[in-house]
Amino acid sequence: IGLSDSMADVSLNLTKLTADMASLYNIDQDVVSQDLAAIFTGQTRPLRDYGLDLTQATLKEWAMKQGIDANITSMSQAQKTMLRYAYVMSNTTAAQNDFARTSGRMCAA
């Protein structure tokens, strides 16, 4: 997952992540989907409940740790969106695939 993902990959990954986070946190997918829209809007509040901090300071620090030289203030909106996307995907690995892991158990019950 990275800044080179196509928009089709981004869409598919965020759809999967929506189901996974809804499963992990036991909330409606609609709520998670609306919260994940912060990746596109740049709002910081919606993802705080999931332990994700989309502030510029956090994104800059994360980017530097990934070897990305990011001057966020001079980035285009598309670049900022892809940076937020990469950060969210990198910091939600505990949730990823939760839907698949738990839906098998629910069917067997």
C-alpha cells in the first residue's frame, strides 16, 4: 500500500477497510465509511475514535519515518489525500481482514 496505488485500488482497499473496521469495532459500516471520508476531506476529528491522527504534524512525522520527504503545506490536495490514505492503511493493520476472520466464526455458530 502506498502513494502509487491507483484510485481503483484505493476504492477497493477502503471498501474492505470499512467492513473490517465495522467488524472490529462492532459498528455500522455506514458510520465507518463516513468517518473514513476524512481521508479525502482532511478532517481530523472523525478518525480519532479509531486512534488515527490526521493532523499535519503527525502526517509529516509518519511520512519522514517512511522515507517520504513531505512538505505537507506545499502538497497538492491529491498528494495530501494519498498521504492520508497511506497513513490510515498503515495504521489499521490490526483491523484489516477482521471481517473475513470473524464472519467464518459467525456462520459456524
